[in-house]
Amino acid sequence: MNESRPRTGRPRSEQSRQAVLHAVDDLLVEVGYAALTMKGIAERAGVGRQTIYRWWSTKAEVLFEAAITDAAKELSDTPRATTIEDVVAYLDGAERFLTTSDAGLAYRVLVGEAQHDAEVARLLGSAALFEKPVHGVLTRAVDRGDIAPAVPFAEAAAILTGPVFYRALTGAARSEVPTAVLAAALLAAVRDLTH
Amino acid sequence: MNESRPRTGRPRSEQSRQAVLHAVDDLLVEVGYAALTMKGIAERAGVGRQTIYRWWSTKAEVLFEAAITDAAKELSDTPRATTIEDVVAYLDGAERFLTTSDAGLAYRVLVGEAQHDAEVARLLGSAALFEKPVHGVLTRAVDRGDIAPAVPFAEAAAILTGPVFYRALTGAARSEVPTAVLAAALLAAVRDLTH
Amino acid sequence: MNESRPRTGRPRSEQSRQAVLHAVDDLLVEVGYAALTMKGIAERAGVGRQTIYRWWSTKAEVLFEAAITDAAKELSDTPRATTIEDVVAYLDGAERFLTTSDAGLAYRVLVGEAQHDAEVARLLGSAALFEKPVHGVLTRAVDRGDIAPAVPFAEAAAILTGPVFYRALTGAARSEVPTAVLAAALLAAVRDLTH
Amino acid sequence: MNESRPRTGRPRSEQSRQAVLHAVDDLLVEVGYAALTMKGIAERAGVGRQTIYRWWSTKAEVLFEAAITDAAKELSDTPRATTIEDVVAYLDGAERFLTTSDAGLAYRVLVGEAQHDAEVARLLGSAALFEKPVHGVLTRAVDRGDIAPAVPFAEAAAILTGPVFYRALTGAARSEVPTAVLAAALLAAVRDLTH
DNA sequence: AATTAATCGAGACGGTACGTCGGGTCTTTAC
DNA sequence: GTAAAGACCCGACGTACCGTCTCGATTAATT
């Protein structure tokens, strides 16, 4: 029941698609975003330039598709015994992703592009990269009775993610405060939202 | 004993400097960062291209100089009667700056550039745009005895700024939670850091 | 004893062949040779691109096949009562063909291509477009005793065709000299070759 | 009293101009017109592509400027003792130019382009490459009393140039008729124009 | 009827030149 | 020595065609 399926002509080459995504991944790390060009991607991937333009609009879009899967995986939420451990794991994971991961570098760059490119902003928003794992953490916290069911998840996501996100993007130095202490303080703040 | 002071030749034109800064300000809003070019700035300012390159290295640098003064002014901290009012004012001011101000647009764009341009990152870090007003708020809070003197200011800045910053840069929708509630929760979290 | 005859499989589509030839004819007039592309021909003809490449090597070759029949027809020699009338008719026909006919436009374009494409030159040479009608004119002139049998036909063809050809291809304005006068002069020149 | 002279800015580089013209000259002979690209010219000349587009519209225009001086020189008319010798020299010179000279190759290619590019046609017409030397030959012939002053020079140019031009562009083989015989015949034809 | 094989339209493929745009530099004259 | 002007070399942009390569679908002649 697939609509708009082209039934004629040569089908899209999955091999070329993979080659482009890998080329973007590699080049971002090797030469940086400023030197990441469509021409360079095509040459690295051994692919015609038109083939990229045929399937993606901008290099940000390619980068998004290349990095988003890894990004989601690195931020995936693995349940811990207690809520505070869940929060600590989330904060550590988010910080590691944003500051040391290749996918995190791609994400930060895309956030940068999103500031002056609405389409990139839309793409990133649709990924809900941080919202998803936060949702898992909060859901379990509600189940355990550690926070009220009425806690607004979106606001909680901003509270839990914000500090790490702010430090990573502004380059502010990592604080001497242990993650456990920060986690406890933020969890309390989330709880306070319903008071 | 003045070093590197040019004592001969035509002096730098202050008029040209202003023209360039205003041109950047205007163009950012009018055409967006993606279409902001050195050539365009020069033409808009009625200035030779070389004149820009003589005094600034990159367009990010020009943009920084053009926007930083306004940005600092818009984020300046004006003391309120109570600590919670101080925090509310800070949060509101930061959000307004980031989401609706022209200077805030410039700042967000620069944060974006900073993700792949170390020099821009260094510039932005040196401005300590959010750290300064947070410092004022926290200092008065300590004076009033509302928070312990031992509270790590850098971490507190991340907690207070992070949620607003995260929402503004990821385009997440403003929550239904009133600023006063958020302020109270975050202030409590800051207090928790020293427990 | 037929060589290389495919005895099985789908036979060549005469309909597609005609469609291609007509498309080339039409497009040459409509968009000009510079904008005449294989892609455009295929789309106009409603034919796959491969189908063109299967049967012709270059667009010049298609153009040749598309125009040569009409060209030969337009230059065909119809006997007149006297040799001078024959020559006048030939000159008029050649000029009309080269300056106003669609087939003549195709021919001029092909002559242009032939200057840097040996294969096109070979094709054009094999058509002997002007040589054939000149041969008719001269043969009848010999029969009538108007010129000597020893007249070198190739040289005569150059003398009779050259002036018209030169004017048509260089865009030189048509002279005020009546064709009849020119014909007489050239016919005399042809006669002089054997003196 | 020069009009429209720009008095400011960097002046046009004569060195770049020469480099482009020489590159075109060389490349035409080395790789042929079909492979003569703006990109290739720029690279060969060590010049930016934009620099070419700044001063010339098409590669045909560059080729024209590169070849026209040499072409005019090779076709220049050097007076002989008698009119028949003048004509023989002209015919030999024209044939040599068209069939063996590099400038002649460029000229033939440009004639080809002119068939579907009105601008090139205009350029070539303005050069009056063959008309000029013919004018010299005819003027002296009139002075000597060998032809009537009333002879239409344009038509005479077509008669004298046409046969050689036709043979060169259609690739027809050089006839066995000696140039002297042809020259005499064509000169008689020119004379006949006023009978 | 089933099989075989070459054709067909369609359209994606890797390439390459197009003409333009912007980057950062250089070379003029004017101040 | 700085300024405006504008040409310079360079290289990426996004597009258009090139000629080739799959696809599924046709269309005969051969089994």
C-alpha cells in the first residue's frame, strides 16, 4: 500500500547512500564542519554530486541523517535501580555525548545551523534527541513514586538537560561539583515544579 | 613607552568602523547569517573590503563586536527586592534576549559558529555574557543569607541559565510552567549544591 | 549470407526512429543547435535516451540522418532548356537551400561541426550534396556541347558552388548582381579551365 | 578626452589577458575545439575563471580575439607585378591559411559557430578577413586597367574566395587544376560581371 | 503456450563543465 | 598609512548534460 512508489527506472543505490553518509561522518571529524563541502563529500564517497542533491537538500540534512542514528543510540536510556542513578546516568551520558562523541559534534554543529536555518531547526526538533531518554527516566520515576505524575515532562527535560547543554555549547569548564550532587539538586528542582 | 602606536599616516576612520558594525547589525536581521558576506557588509557600509580585513579577522569577529555591547546591556542585572525576584528577572531577561532580541540572534549565531570555530568560542567565553549577571544575583543572595557563600557560582550559572538556553537554542516550546515556579525550583537546586 | 542479422528479440521500433528524427528537426529550428541536447531530443521524442545511443553515435549523426534526405531533395537538379538556365536554377536553388531552408540550417551547422569533428566531415563528404546536382548540370552541358568533356567536374563544382556557399556561411550580404550575370560569368570560368 | 575611463581600482592585467589568449591558441591546436573549455583555458592560463568571464562573453569571443590578428596577418595582401600574379598569390594564401594554418583552424571553427550564434557571426563579419586583401588586389587591378572600376567588389570577393573556401570547409580534395589556371578563370569571371 | 532475447521508456548513476558567488589579496588613485 | 575601488586567483556552489547502467515491461522468433 505504498503510495508514490516509482515503479520504473533504475532504483536508488543503497550503496551510494551509505557511502555519502559515511563520507560525511568521516569528513566532519577529519576536516571540520567549516571545510565540509558537498564537493568534498561527493569525491570522498566516490559519488556524483547530483546524486547527493537528488536525495538531500543541504549538507546539514545529510549530516543529520548521518549522525542521528548514532546520536540516539548514545543517548539511549538504560534503566538503573533507582531514580537518582537514572538521572546520574542520563547526565553523564548527555555530557559524554555532547563533549566527546563524534555524533555529539555533529549534533552541536546542527544546533548551530538551526539558529539561522529553520529547516534544520525543524529536523532537529523532530528527532527529540534528549526528550526521549528523559521521558524514560521520568516515567520510571513516576512509577516508583519518586515524582508526581503531574510533573510537566517538557519543563523537566529543560531542567535536566539545560545545565549540561549550556556548558557544552558555551565551552564553560566542567564544574568541580560531582554529578551525583548535581543530579540530586536537579531532581529536587523537577519535583518542585508541582509544588 | 607606548608600544606599536602608529605615529604617522592616516589614522583609522572611526566613521568606517561604525558603518561596518551597523551594516553587520542590519544585514543579520535583514538577510540572515547565511547570506551575510564580507562583500555585502562592505557594500552596505560604503567601505572598502580591505578596510574590514584590516581590522577584523572574520565576519564572526565583526558580528561579535557589533552585537556584544547591546547583548551585555540587555542582560544587565538590575537588583530587585528579593532573591526570588532577582532570579525571575534574570530568567525573563535571558529568555527575552535569546528569543526576541536582535543582539540575541547574533549571540545564538555566534554560539553556533563556536561549535566549529575555536576562535569564536574563545571570544564568546571571554565575554562571560551570562556569568556576569548571574554573579550579581548570587552575590546579593549570599549577602541576604539566601544561599551559602560556598555555592559554586559557575555551576549555579549553568543551572540557572541552562533551561532557558536549552529551550531557546533547540527551539523547544515555552512551557506552561510560570517563571516564578521555575525560578523557585532552580534557586532551590542551587541551594542544594552545598548540601 | 546475411551478416550480423539479429534473428530473435524485439525488433527495432520504426516509430521511435521517426520520432527521434522529427524531434531533432523540430528542436533545431525551435531552440537552435546550441541548445540541442540528447536529453532534450529523447524527451521531445518520448523515447529513452539509450534508444538514441543504440542507433546513433552523436547528435550530429542524428541531425545528418534527419536532414540529409530533405537537403538532397531541395538541391535536386531539374533539367532546363539551356545550360545557362540550368546554372541559374542551380545557383538559386543552392542559395535558397543555404539561407532559408530548415534542412539548409542543419547542413550549415553540420559543416560547422565538421571543422572539428572528422567523423562529421566524413559523413558530409559521403553525401556529396552539391556535387550531385552540379554533375547533372555539367553532364547536360557537355552533351549540348556548351563545355568541353575534359572539364574537371570537381573544380567546376567548387567554382559554381563556392560564391553562394561563401556568402551564406560568412553572412555576407547578397550582391546586387543578378543571378543571370553571375551564372554567365561562372559558366565562362568553368569553360576557361580547359583552355 | 577618453570617456568612461575608470580612474580608480586595480587596472586590468595585461599579463592575464595575454595568458588567456595564448592559452586558447595553444589549446585549440592541442585538444581541439570540442575539448576547449573555459575551465581548461583558465587553468592553462593560470588565471581565475571569473577573469575570463569579466572580459569575454563566450569562448568563441576569446578565440576570435586570439586568432584574428594572426589571421589578418597571414591573409595580408602583398602586391605583385601583375594582376594575375596578385590573384594567384591571394588564392594560394587563402588556401594555405584555411587548410594548414592554426589561425585558419580557429577561423573555420568560428565560421562553424557563426552558423548558430549570431554574435559570432557579427564578430566575424566585422573582421572582413577576406574582403580586405581582395580589395587590395582589385584596386590595383583597376589601377592597371585590368578590370573595370564598376566591378562590384563584394561579388568579386565571393567569386575569388568562394571556391577555395568551399573546398576547405567541405573537405573536398584539392583539384589537379593549377592555381594559375583557376586564377585566370576567376579573374575572367570577375571581369564578366560588368559586361 | 513457454521460452528466449533484444528492444523499449524511465530514471538513477559517476562525471565534468557551466556561469556565479564569495573569500581573501593586490594594486591603483585619493586623502 | 589608511581609505574606496575594483581586478586578481581560487574554489565551492547548484545545475545541466554527458554517456552508462539497471529496472520492469514489451514484442517478436524459437522452442
